[in-house]
Amino acid sequence: MKLISILCFILYCFGLTAQEVKYTLDDFYLYGSAIARDDTTVMLTDNLLRQTGTMWFKNDIDLRKPFHIELDIFFGCSDGGADGISFILHPEWSIGPTGEGMGVGGLSPSFRVEMDTYQNFHLADAHFDHAALMANGISHHQLGLTEPIPLLPKKKNVENCTFYTVSFEWLPATQIFSFTFNGLERIRRQVDLVSLIFKDNAKVFWGLGSATGQKRNKHLVRIRKLEFTLIESLNEYDQAALIDGETLILPEFTFDSGSSKLPESAKPILDKLMKFHEQHPNHTILLESFTDAVGDESSNLKLSKDRVEVIAKYMISKGFEKYKLMYNWNGEANPIDTNETEQGRKNNRRIELRMKIIRA
């Protein structure tokens, strides 16, 4: 009995182990001032005023599984510089304002580790270079998840032209998040990321952000090791619905009002859709595009055409066979919600997705 218990414990722990992920910088989206310096290093901001840069891993991860992310961080060379770097989890790729939000301020829902090198008195910042866990884009420490703690013992300065190794670890079985800086664990906190922060959505993207304001520093990130579980396929519910011929309306395909620019959030879903289609090559993917009722009818018809075509172009550019794809555009026809509210209009700006075997 004792042996069985030990074996079960070993298997349980093994099941919680994250997988090491192979990567290149092509696996990241860079926004704002962020640029690749070499094969593993991104400069989020140069040593210039009012810059903002973020980097996001392209594929989302599952917070029901553990992760371990290890990086080298460079905070610049000026002790009086600003503003620092944040590690963040968020359902979308995005970028925030310059300055104190470190490139990701205001993003909600979100969870971040703030590595702050500048004291903003109005945010109740510590006077030393510090770290804290923050949620939902809030930068004021009275509303933080943890109190600010020094990045280095004895409150030493980290803006000293040095790379520091940091790691971020999540253990969903215990809901423990930990942050290690320069080999020392600085934060260990139990927090229900999935339910409390992300309202039962376990699919998020991870990234880093930095910004300068009226003070400046060069901020660099160098990847060392990534361990997590990639979400490489559609969820089981969506897969079953597609095989049954049901229509899916995915929120990641919601276009901005009046825009035909493909939402960044749609790209991972399209990649997963194409991967899923490989298992069902006899099916054809059918797309229907709709707009809200803002503007005149003919303009909306063209807009819906532009939107569905930009999706088709993305899929074809990724190698998807054109003859396995059919799409139509419908303008403002067949609304599913009111056009009198912003949320209703957002719901009407939709792409309907189906899969079907079409016989000649």
C-alpha cells in the first residue's frame, strides 16, 4: 500500500512538470520601441525619453498547467533612470502608455510582476528598486497583491549595467506563484490566477513590457529557458462543434469598428484551426463575415468583404490550400444583437466559422 502511494505521488508530480519549449525570437511579437538585438535578446526601450516597448510570446499558455520562465534582465546604467520592466499575463497582446505603467499599465484583466526602478510618490512606490505583484493594470501599491520588496538584499541598486537572472514560476496544483531574482526567491504568493484574476479563463499570453518617461534607461530582455504547456489546438468543445457542423463565433475574431485589420488575437486561433483541419482534410472551412450597422449599407458590405479576405489571405500565406476555404461577406445583414449599444455592435461585428464536407 505504501509503495502504491509513493508511485501515485511520483506520477502526480510528473504530470505537473512543464515541458521545455524550443523558441526563436520569431516566436515573439514586438510592439512599440521593442526591437531584436540578436538571436535571444530584445531591447524594450533604448536610453531615450518617452519610449514604450512590449514583447509577447505568440502562442497562449494554459494556466491549468505549470510554467517556469527564466530570463536575463538589464535595467540600464543610470541609478536615476526609469522606469523598469514588468512580466505580465494577459488574454491579448497589447501595449500600454509610456512611463510608470512600464508598457503594460491599464491592461485588464492582467497579472504582472512589477520590477520597478523609479520612485513615483503618487503610486506609493518604495524608494528602493523593488518588485511587487499587481493585477488588472493598476500601478498604485495600496491596491497591489503584495507589498513592494527590494529586488536585491540591502536595497542595492540594479541599474548598474548588469544583467540579472530572474525566473517566474506557477504551480496550479497549489496556486503558488513565485518570483526569483539573482538566485534569491523574492516573492512567493498563493493566488487564484484563473478564477480571481482571469474570471475562469485559463488561456493567456505572457510577455514583458517596459517604458521610459521624463527619465530614461535602456531595458533589455534575454531569454534563457522556457517551460510551459502550449495550447496548440482548439479546445475540445470547439473541435466537437466544428465536426458536428455547428457555427462558431469566436471573440478573437472581433474587428475594431470600421477596421479591416486582422486582430492579433485571431492569428493563434487561425493557426490552431489550420492544425485541426489537418486531421480532417476532407472538410472545407466556411467563413461568413458580418458588420454592425454603423455607416451606410454599401460601405458595410465592402468592409465585411475586406475583413473576411484578410483572414483568407493570412491562412493562405501560412500554406492553407485555397480550394479548402470558402467565404462570403454579408455586411450589416442578419444582426444577432442590437446596434444601439457598443456591446451590441461589437457582437454584430463577427466572423461565423463552420466546417463541412462538400461533395462535388
